[in-house]
Amino acid sequence: MTTPLSKIPKVAAAVVTYNHREPVLKLLASLTEQKIPVFVTENNGADGAAEAIHSRFPEVSLLSSSANLGGCGGFNCAALAALSNGCEYLVFIDDDAFPDTDCIDQLSSFLDTHPDYIFAAPSIYISSQPDTLQEAGGGVDFSRANPVEAWHRFSVNPDLPPVLDIDYASACCLMVRADALREIGVLDWAYFIFSDDVDLCLRLRKTFNKKGACVTGARAWHDFPWAKPFAPMRLYFFQRNGLRLIANHRQTPSELKSLFIALMRLHRRIFYSGLIGDFEIRQTLTDAFKDVWQGRFGNWASWRTFAEERTKLDAPFFARHTIKHILIDISIEDFEPTILKTIQSLNSSATIAILCDAHRVEMHQANPAYAQVFARQPGFIKSLMILPSLWRQKFDLVITDATMEPRRPSAMTGRYAALFHNDALYPAANRPYLSAIAHLLSLPVALVMATLTLNHMRTPFPVGKPPREAADLLRSIGIDPEVGQPVRRIINAG
């Protein structure tokens, strides 16, 4: 780590990067041009980012980790180093988020003049769709089935008030009063990635009885992918950390509803995905539940990737099994052009139908690539009503894009089933009648399991401690590796 600036800065930036060499170099160029002291944790990536940062930006305080500490751990190391520099405000910034040149000044000016606010964030726009909002902060209500909600997500050219009072903001770009972090600590080390920023915002607001703001005139641009290939990692941390967040922050008896529904959804998906043969999802969700049950957080002990045990479908498979009539059961429509291109490369003469949401039917009917278009109906029972019609079509192959959800019964209405992932097709279990039965049984099973496991999850989990892999880095910035929190907090606790 390089020597911090001797002059106490008003704002310091904490950045974490992992295999995002070019984006982080772009971000650092902007921040250093604005004379903002930057503390960046390089999470042991393989793209040479640490060497490039050290060479191009000697003024940046670089913390090179010997292991991937996750977004949470990386942010914490950078933030702890920045807090020791005496800054008044700390801004967390993702390595692929790019604040406008006046964004950070706008946020600090807002906090200067609004002492009743504890944190402030800009409106986050999508880099590839610059007129489209990713989010403008969000709300948290544990009496709802889905307690965490990003506001104005995907609004195009939204007309927003100058300031929105928000419950949380993404650490994609988030400015916090530094003294508050010195008092309550940085992100909870237990999260590793996902939900750590929501947890921090809730703790800040509760501890100091102050508000959070989205200063909508301040803007940042985020490299938000419209459609990510399925990653068990994201599914695991979303599920595990979501349960931790609810357990730690719900307060009233009515807020128990969100915990019960979260458990019910998890048990339903474990049961259903196991019966239909979507084993990556079943294994991932089972790991998530077991780890929460045992109070194990931090990194995932059993990292999995999709298709470790699957082989790609190729042109000989299409020829050998006479694949001529195909149904695409689409979930994320951003994948649709690539799915069509993949089918074309394997069998250009096949006829293709598509099953889509009802409001998208007309759009797909206008596409000459499709011989037929079927409408998917929402609802637990209604979603099954189309199955007889699809079975009568006698499809040779049904293709579903791999997502965070198990496949629907409609994905198993042909002779063969396949999953589309990362520009390739993989064989999938094809259990048409069992999938329909499993769909119906999954709800009562989930209700029973949620009832049986709810009481165990009602007790809040203790604050997480740093992993041993962070010990050397924490010592280098003067932080007790057993605590991993600011010095003031350690002294006060003693």
C-alpha cells in the first residue's frame, strides 16, 4: 500500500476490483483527475490489474490481496484504509461504475447541507442504455413478500424529483459519512457479496436515526448486463444472504411474513428442481439452506459452476435424433437472438416455435423465424393449462435458457430437452408428467418445510469476522485481523 496523502481529504474513495482491468483503470483515471484519494483492493485476479494500477497510478493506495475476499471483503479493506486517512466522507464505487465528473461533489455538497441524512447516492444509469435507469436507491419493507425493492428500475428518461428519501442504495456508488462508519463499522464481513450494502444502510439509519438520499441530479453509469449467463454463485449468495438480511433486520411480528415466504420459496425450489433433474440449482439451493441453518457465512465452501457434468449438444446429435421441430421456452428474451443463431448453426432446416409471456406474443408473431407462437399464462395453476396443447405439437426438442429458476413443466413437452447457456446447448432431464406433478406438490411441501424451519431462523446472526485470508492485508493497514473494524469501534467496544 502506498503512503496516504498527508492532507486530510474531504472525500476518499474505496474501490474493489476483480478481473476488471480495463474498467478499473478507466475509473481510476477519472477519480485521480478529480484529485480524490483512492484506496483500491485488487482481489487476486488474473488480468494483471494490480501491476497496471501500480504502474499507471502511483498516487493510488493499492492493496493487493492474496485471495479473493469478495466484493464485501475487498470494499472493507479499502474502506478501512481510507477511514484511517481522516476523510469526512467515504464513497464506495464498483470497478465498473463511472460517476459523472460532478457526481461526487454533488453528493458531498448534499451531505454538507443536510445533516439529517447519513448517506447519499446518485441515480445509476446503464452504460449500454444511457437513457435507462438501473435504479435510484430503493425501499425495504419486511412486511412484504419481497422486502427489498430497487426503485424506478429500467425507467427510460425518468422524471424524478431532485431528492428521493431511500431506505438503501447500492454500493455500486454510495457515499457515507466517514465518522458513522468509524462508529458502527464497515460492511458485515459475513456477506462476501450481495446484500451487504442493504445491511449497511439499514444499520446506519437505525443507529443514527437519520435518512438516506438519492440525489437524482448526480449520475453514475454502471456496466449493467441485461442478461447474465446462469451462475450458481449468484444464486447461492442471493438466497443465503437474503435469509440473513431478513433474520437480522425484521423487528415486528408482522415482518415474520417475509422470512416465512423466503423459506417457503427456497424449499419449494429445492424440492421441485430435485424432482425435475435440474441438479445444479438443487445443489446450489441446498448448500444455501444448509449454510444458513448452520450459521455458516463468508465465502462459499462448495463453489459450483453450470455444466460441469454436462456435454454440449452438437450437429451430430441433431442429425442422429432427427431434430426437426423445436420449441424455445424463453425466460430472458435477451438470449433469444443467440439461441436462434445456435439452432441455425446446428440444423438450419428445423422449424421453430416459441413460448413467451402473453404480452410478447404479437412481437414474436412478426418474427419470420417462428412458425408458431404460444402464450404463457401467469399463475400457479394457469401455467399448467398450456401443457396439453404443447404435448400435441410433438416437439423434437424444447430449449430453455438457463436461469436462476428451475425449468417450468412446459420446458419438458418434447422428446428431448436442452438448456441454453453461454452460447451452447446442453442436455437436460426430460420428465414431462413428473414435472407437472412436482409443480403441484411443491407448494404444500414448501408450506410444511417453511413451518418446520421458521423458528430456527428467527434469531439474528452475529456480525461476521474477517476470513483468515484477509489477515495480512488488515495488519498492513493497522487493523486487528480478528475484528476487521475501525480502530475507534474497537476502542469503544473495549
